[in-house]
Amino acid sequence: MARKDIRGLIGSRTGKAGIAFVVLIFVFGGYIVPTTASDPTMTDYDGFIRGIALFLVPLFGLLLGYRAVVGERAAGRLTLTLSFPHSRADIVFGKMIGRGLVLFVTITVGVLGGAALIEYPFGSVALDRLVSYLGATLLFGFAFLAVGMALSTLTASLRRATVFTFGLFFLFVVGWPQLTGFFLQGLEYLNLASDELPNWAVFVHGAEPSMLYKRVLDTYVSPNKLTSGAALGSAGPWYLQGGPAAWLLVGWIILPSIGGYLQFRRTDL
């Protein structure tokens, strides 16, 4: 099932174009950074590419995942597939593995290509920060791939899956970081906060994948970006550090995958 999905993705013009575009964006960042900084590092690379990655990686993950199951279901191919010796678990997790491999290779090639352009001949790349950046970006992409796959298993309509996918994208990537003020106003109305969010509220509000990704990068790749605030830097509570944020991203991968499969297993096709 995974091999079939990989062949389908890399065999189509749209799939090839999407993969090539993501790779080129990360490589392009490595090409541009040495022109803007002397002796550039991964911190400079992160500073240049982060805003793009926060938009591009979730979109790529969701687009990889949201049609995986519902596309075949809407076309009537899913029933035919299940008539062969394939279980519903084979379909869901096989597609997750296949599309996950495509995402893994795409982001890895892009990031390593960008890092190579920084390291030679203009600057230097610290291996630990390169690994941290690559690992965080992969977790970020896998989280949205898992969410996209879950949406694909929860509906029988490709149109609804598309609407839910882009609605979720704009909620998490565009809207969620802007909701801090509303969250603070609500807590102040309940007499649970004054002037700024308490640490526990920062944790709750920051449990969204994009904000977790930024927290991991701010801890392990670009610690000099942390300037103020009780929740920032090593002085903050342990649950607002990069390590717990990385584990929460893992949770965003596991829980939607399992939840989507359990719902799909109960669905009458």
C-alpha cells in the first residue's frame, strides 16, 4: 500500500511539482542567507526561512494527507481495494507510511541542500543545530500530515475534506497566533489573569503545532531570539521548554493517526 501511494505521488505532474517546489524553497534559503550575513549559521538560516516554513510545511503536510483515503472512497476504489486481502489498518497506515516517506525525503533533501550552501564556502553549520532544525521541521510536517490523514478518514465527501483542510490550515497557521489577546481577555473576565497570560495559559494556548515548532526552534536552533517574558528562555518553567514542545508535536502525530483509524474502522463504506 505504501509503495502504491509513493508511485502515485511521484508519478503525477502535480506531485512532482509540489515536491520540487518545497525542496527548492529550502535550498533557495541556503542560497540567499550568505548574501545577507557574514559567516552565516543555521541560526541565520532559521531566521530567514522560518516565516516561509511556518506556511509551507503545514500546507505540504495537509495536501499530502487530506485526499489519501477520501479520494479513493469518493471515486469508488476503496471498496475494490478492500475486496483484496487488505485490512482498513493496511490502508490507513500504509498510506501514512508512504506519504510520510515522501515528506521525510522532501524536507530532508531541501534542508540539507540549504545547509550545504551555507556551509560551503561562506559560513559554518553546527551539526547539533542542523539536526535540531531538521528534526523539528520533520515533526512539524508529520503533525500536519497526520491531521490531514485524519480528516481524510472522517468524511466521505472530497469537497468537505477540502473545506475542513483549508479551514484548519487558516485556523492553526494564520489565525491561532493572533488569538492571544482574546485568550487573555477571556481569562481576565474570569479573574484568572491580569495584564499577561499566566504560564499555564501560555502552555495551553501554545499547544498548537505551529507554536510548538517555534518553541523548539527558539530553544535549540535560535536561542538568541528569546528576549523577554517570564515564559521565554531557560528561566521559564520546564513545560515551556523545547523538549516538552517536541514531545507534544509527537502527540500531534500519534493521536490524530490513531483517532482517524478508529473512526475509519467503524465507518460503513
